[in-house]
Amino acid sequence: MLTMIKSMLKRRWVKLTLEVLAFLVIYFAVRAWMQRDLPSGPAPALVAMTLAGQTVNLADLAKERPVLLHFWATWCGVCKLEQGSIQSISHDHNVVTIAIQSEGEQAVRAYLQEHQLSFPVIVDDSGVLMQRFGVRGVPASFIINRQGEIVAKEVGYTTEWGLRARLWWAN
């Protein structure tokens, strides 16, 4: 009887292990597919004006300390889940966000005011910056180190602690 129970438990653990491995393979394959067009190495050039009228030069900003470059949209549900994290991170790290396809500056301003967000925003309704960075879906985040290189990139939801850890690592 005891041998039969041990055998059943062993089969369950083997099955569970195989299911977890299958899930991880699928997860990392989908993640790799979603990130396939995102650049690596030196970050593409980015000099633009924020909604607040400040000129952002990504290369200069990154020299100070690592930068979180975050693409989002006002219509994106997952972006709404992340916006509190991005806001929190912006208080103690260099953060630049790019609002894509969000119906223009006025709509983005209204969105920021409604949600009480104050992180720097560049509006990219034309999609030029989105294409330059190979972004096909939002949210998309890049961590750029002091040498101006992309050291981490994520598409989809990312936790605040995950982003903070990547920024710490880039430092």
C-alpha cells in the first residue's frame, strides 16, 4: 500500500514538473517572439520635447544614471495597471515615457491630469519613435545604462520591483 502511494505521488510530481517546464518553454518563446524587433546594444537616438516643454536627449540623460524609457497609450488597459509603478519609479529614477497613438497632446494631458500622473511624457502620435525602437505593442519598457546601451527590454506588464531591479542592475 505504501509503495503504491509513493508511486502515485512520484507520477504526480513528474507530471507537475513536466507541466511547469512546458509552461516555461511557452512563456519564454512567446516573450522572445514579442521582443524580436526590439533593438539591443546602443539605444536609438532620441531628442524630443515633453508635454511640459522640456527637451529630452536620451543620450545625455543616460549619462547621469540609468533611464527607464516606457512606451504606453491612453487606451491600453495593461498600461493603466502599470501607471502607478511608473509614477512611483519616476520619483527616484530617470524616467521618460512615450505616449503612442493616444489622440494627440490634449488627450494625453487630460489623461495625465485625470489619473494624477506627473512623469515626463513625449507624445508620438505619428509612430516615428515607436518604429525607431521596434515597438509593436504596449506597454514596452527599455532600461538604458550610462553608456547609452539597452540592457533590458520588456513587452507587456512588468512589476515595479522588476523595473527597479533592472534599473539597479544597470547602475
